[in-house]
Amino acid sequence: MLDYLRVLVDAHKARLDERGASAVEYGLLIAGIAALIVAVVFLFGGALSNIFSDTCDSIGASSGNTC
């Protein structure tokens, strides 16, 4: 009978321990953010490059320097 109660208490403690689940959730969150960053850079990388080049050319033309 005592062994049965010990098994029940251990099972209850194991259910309350959610540290592993939290680590998995944080890992999935980080993977999702990384995938979003890669997608944004892939989709808008060319447009952003052109925007920065145009800005650099504008600044360089007004100050006489090149970027």
C-alpha cells in the first residue's frame, strides 16, 4: 500500500514539473521568430537594398562623399 501511494505522489510531482515543456515552448518561439526574420529578409531584401542604396546616393551627392 505504501508503494502505491509513493507511485501516486511521484506521478503527481511529475505532472507538476513543467520545466521541460517551457523549454520546448521557448525553443519553438525562437525557431518561429528566426523563420520570420529569414522570410522577411528573403522577401524584402532586394527592396531594402535599393532603399539603402538610394539613401546612400542622396547623402553622398549632398555631401560630396561616396558610401
